Amino acid sequence: MLLFDFSIYTNTIAIDHPEGWEPTGDDWWWPPTDLGLADTSWDCDEWTLELHYGDCDPDYAGLANLYEYYNGQKNLQFFGVWRMEDDCLRLDMSAGVGNSLSGSFPVLISPSGEYLYFQRSRIGEGMPFLRNGEDSTTLSLRYG
């Protein structure tokens, strides 16, 4: 089943677009909605972010898992919950042994729904797939 509720249609403010990047015509990237991200998986280098819809506290949209691939194995590194807050993806995740990832990360989704532009939080929090010195990256929709 393919959902077409990839984005909200309104003006967005406070999102930092990649340098030199400016959409043309109908190529605008917008913040996604909870339903637009429901039951999707996103790849970035050796990382996969899975966003499952439902089965969580009513304050959140669903469950989140962050996997790292190494030595040919898919290893769960962090798990928790997610929701969209305006133009930010709110993630509250734990490694289960004291390590945690928590923040509201500005995101934009491509018109095709196949790419998610992901930024460091406005207070500087990052994710493991944001390498040192990187403030943003693009994740690709994973099929299958």
C-alpha cells in the first residue's frame, strides 16, 4: 500500500536548505506528516532508520528503530518513539544501556517521497549517521 500523504501544503519557515539548493516549479520539498512517514525505512550509508506507525504512547506517532550494518550484519543500535512536530522529526530513542538519542530534527521530504533531507537539531543534537562536522544529510527511502 502506498500512502500519498507525504507532506503538508503550507509555507515553511526556519528550515535550512542545502547550500546552492533551491527548488523550481513543482519541485518543492516540504516537511512530511506523521502519515507520510508511517511504516517507512530510510537508508544513509551503513545506517537504516525505520519508522513504524502506532503501537505506542498516544503522544507519539509510532516506534522507531535505528540499525547499523557492519560485518554483513544488521544490528539494532537504538529504539524508541517518533512523531512530527511542525517541521521537525521528534525522536526519543535509547540503546537500552544508558545511551540515548533525543531531539527534534528539521526534515524535508522530496516531491517523489523517495528522499528525506535530515538536519542536525536546532540546538546541535545529531544522529550517528551525521558524520563529524556534518549538519545535514539526505536519506533514501528503502524498499522491501
